[in-house]
Amino acid sequence: MTSLVKPRHILRRPPVSGLVAGVLLSLSGAAAQADSAVITGQGGWLFPAWESLNTVDNAGIARDIALIKDVQHQLEREKIALVVLVVPMKAPFYAQRLPAEHPLSPAVVQRYDRVQGELTKAGLTTLNIKPILQATEQGKQTAFYRADYHWTAWSAENTADATAKLITGRYRLQGEPGGGAVLGEWFEKRAFGDLASNFLPSIKRKAIGRDIYTVRHQVEKDLLIDDAPAPVQVIGNSFVQPYLGYTQKLSNALDRPVTLTWNPGDVGPWATLLQYLESPDFAQHKPQVIVWQFNEGQFHLGPDAAAQWNAKGVTSLGQWRQRINKALP
């Protein structure tokens, strides 16, 4: 499902079809079979097969944390703070729904906590999202959509609230409050999740059925008011796209304008950061805080992960450092 709004100040890619915007395929070839792309669990719960349930690339995680730390140092020279946001993987939240032939390894179960610990140890500001999503799971509220790759709008908003508290607790935003996003009313829509609609044949898709998406109507004219500079910039993939409401809720909670640069997941976080830092928007107005969003399942992948990112998203480590140094001299 696509975003329904194109608010001012928000940098966006052209619309893409469905919430599949954030799916990062690591399977090779367009002819990959549906059964190899999606893991079907109990109750029609679907999981992306490209996120390993048994292996952890600790060397890749360590390398990426070092790269992020370098970015943090360079942003600090520009008096810009960095908040790292790593969204937990779906499967560990619903391990009981995984089929017996696809168990989680202890290393994968422990990975998110380890990543959070390593980020903190490196002196990076991060938000532990796992307890937020665990608290979201109550009644009809789920942390992730059943047949979709993404977290729910409830998870997005709860995480945004926690992000706002983290930012206001650590940083004093410039200017007076005002200009925060106005939130629309909640509504429900039945639709096939992207894992079902994009990777399952019609017979299996119909058997899985549609999910109920509870999201907000988007208030375009009030989302970001006037041309007030935004002190906070969000950079990420479709988990923070406007449809799911993370950025709007963050703006509302901060009562400040918040800008967004997001790309489909196969572009990757590294190219998306460069897109923003090399843009006229960054040159003309530097924010006080950058919130940089990653996904746990791909957190080990660096800028040079040619098998994972699309052609525009791949950058050698040498080119990555050169472009960062040029954007943040």
C-alpha cells in the first residue's frame, strides 16, 4: 500500500506499489519460487525467508557500527546529533508461529540485544525498540502485520513517542514549540500483506487472506506547517514512510517540524543517508538531530553489499568514505 500524502519538506522517492517498498530481497533471480521467498507459519503468519533465522554476521555488524561511529564524529563537527534506530526482526517476536522446520538459533534470538549493547558501547545514541514492540502486543494490537514485512502503525507511533522522549531528554531543540504534525483519525482497511501479494501464488494468497490495516488518515495541509526549519531529520526505509505514521507522530510529539528522506529497502540505509547529505536541503538547512533507521535483519550489510542493494544503492567502502568526507568536510 502506498503513501497517501506528499507533504512539504518531506523528501520522497516516487510512489511505489504497495508496502513492498521496504522489502529487501536477497534472493537471486526473478524466478525465485514463492516457497523460497516466504516462510509460512501457523495461523497464516508469513515471514521473509531472506532474513536468516540461524546465522549472525558478527564481523559485518562490528564493521557497520564502526562506519556509523565515523559518521557520528563527522556530524558532531557540524553540531548535529545522531540517533540510531534499529527495528527488530519480525520472526523473534512470533517464534511460536514459525514452522518446526524453521527454528530460530540462539544467536539470532540474542542478536538484537547484542546490537543494542554494541551500539551503546561504541558511544552511539540508540533506542531499544524491542520492549516498545512487546508492550504494543496487546488485544488486537500487534507489533507486526500478520502477512506483511512491516511493523504496524501502532508500533511506528509508539516508537516515535519514545524517540521524541529520547530527543527531548538529551537535546534542546532550537526555537519555540510549534509546527508539529496534526494527526488524522484512525481508520481500517482490508488488504493483502506485501509478503502475500508479492510472493505467493493466487491460490495460496487467497488461503492466507487479507489483513486489517489500522492507520491514520493523513492530514496533508497541516502535516508540516509553513516553511519553518525542521530541527529533526529522519532517514530510513519504508518502516518510517508516511503511510505508517512514524514521522508524523514524531513531529506531533516534539511539536516541531520533522523532515523525512526514505527509500525502498533495496536501496539500503547507506545510499539513503548520502542522498540526504548531498542534497540542497542539507546544504541550506542543517538539522540539530538526524534519526537514522536500520533493520535488524540487514544490519550486517555495508554500503558495498552488491548482492543485497540495488545498483544505485551500492557504494564501495572507499567511495562511501570519500562521499561522506565531501558532504561533511
